[in-house]
Amino acid sequence: MKQYIVDAFTDKPFSGNPAAVCVMDSWPSDASMMKLAMENNLSETAFIVKEEEGYHLRWFTPGTEVELCGHATLASSFVILNYYEPDSDVVRFNTLSGILTVTRKGKLYEMDFPTFALKEIPVTDDMEHAFGVRPLKAVLGLDLICVFESEEQVRNMVPDQAKLLQIEGRIQNATAAGKDTDCVSRSFCPKLSVAEDPVCGSAHVQIADYWAAVLGKDSIDAYQASRRGGYLHCERLGDERMAISGEAVLVGVSELAVDLQNIQ
């Protein structure tokens, strides 16, 4: 079985967010997929099986299966549209978050994602202790979004991973208005066994939705200020969908020497 390593939300190798993508004929056990994700030790390993209509896509961090992952969806669409269906510009994935459609538009891969209801919650001392800086505002959807005063605070913070585990949200995001983009953010994921996600597409469904409301615009250009860094273009598609677009680049292709179907 081939495994592709793709850097998502970038056009340069060794930046953006790396994902492993495995295209299979049938499903191995959940335990074997979890073991491969742990072996890869990337923020996501994507597993894909062809169906009668489209593909079934699942995402695993080194610690758990997740219900939505943006960068690994982008990486998966890059692999399918370049190496399995190069004559097509659209791929549909059946996922835990429903049907996700990805469209190739030039160098960009545009993902159509569901949004999440966001509600403002009180800023707490626990949030301040976890991030090391007191947020101006806190908003909760699937993930926690903490809004800070400046881009510099977001870029320079060194959060306490143990304390992040104790506050709300699947992922704990820090964001602020950007100087060169609409917003700058970082995404911390200790609950998913990932200290920091280099570029998080699923978090930006919520981050972009927040900034779109604040700035009064439907199109948001975002920068993820991790050490690797990456750019996302986000656009509201009505009240319940968000388009997240980015580029991707192939870093490597390997052949697994073990048969996942026979791993217990």
C-alpha cells in the first residue's frame, strides 16, 4: 500500500501542515489505522477507500480518530485528483462530518465544510493561565477560540499544555486581527495528542466565521502563525457552510512494508 506525504496550505515543501494519505482497497481494523497514525506521528493520517460514489475518508491523529480535519482533507483531495483521477476537478468524500466536496480551482483546492454554532463564553483565569496571556474574548463551538489584543501576543505565546487540557474545546485556538491578513491564529490540540497543529483547516471554519462576523465580510484571508506557517482563504457559503481553500505540495511517496489487514 502506498502512503503519500503531502504538505497542505502551502506551495513550498516543509512548510504548511503535513499529512499522510493512504488509499486502500478495503478497511483494516481501527486498531491498525491507529497504530499507523501513531507511527507516522503527524497531526493527521488520512485513510481512504473508494466507494460506489466518491470515497470514504477517515482521519486519525496519533491519539484518536477525529470527526473533521481540514488539512488532511486538502491533502487527500490533492492525492486523488493528481494520482487517481487526474482528469477530474471534483472529489466527494463521505466522512463523519457528512459529505465533503473538494474542487480544484487552478492551484487551489476548495473544501466545502459545515460550520458550527458559536457562542460567547466568559473569559476565565484558567484560560489566562493556560495561554499565558489573558484573552479579550472567548467563543466556543466545536473548538475554543480565544481572541487576543495583538498579533504579537499570538505569535509569541508559549501555552501550558497541561493547563490547556483543562479548558473548553476540542482544540484551543488563539487568534487576533492580523497586520497583513485579516487574522492570525495558532491551534493547540493536547486533547488530540498534538501539541500544536501547524495549520488547522477545521479550526478555521470557526475562526473565519468569527472574524467574518466581526469584520462584516464574507471572505477572510487567514495566516496560521505556527513555526511552519500556512495561508488559508476562507469564504462563507450562506449560514451553514464555509469554503476553505489552500495549495498543497507532494513531499514523498512510500510503500508500507506491513499489511495493515493483518495487524492486530
